[in-house]
Amino acid sequence: MARKGWIQKAIKRPGAFRQKAQARGMSTREFAQQVKANPKRYDARTRKQASLALTLMNMNKRRGKKR
């Protein structure tokens, strides 16, 4: 059985990645893709946040197709 609330526990700093994206004038998805394309330009926390953001966005897409 899947653990309840694992996504909420995975997000340590809600909104932090979105703020980073907005500061650069980008959407969250665009910024996450940029971070994944150039990982050496960003710190480890930003890389992890980008990975989680893309994972959650893809989960949302898949869930929408099932319904």
C-alpha cells in the first residue's frame, strides 16, 4: 500500500523553486528543463528541486489521461 502524504513530505521548501523561476522570468517547467540541461551551473538543491518539479508535473499529466 502506498504511503499517504509522501509528496507533501518530499517538498521541503514549498514555493522556493517557483520563486527561483519567476526571478529569472521563466515558468517552472522552463526553468526545470534549463536546470536539467545545464546541471553544473546550479547547486545540488536546485537540481533536486528541478527533478522533483518535473516528476510531479509528469505525474499530473499521466493522472489526467487515466480519468
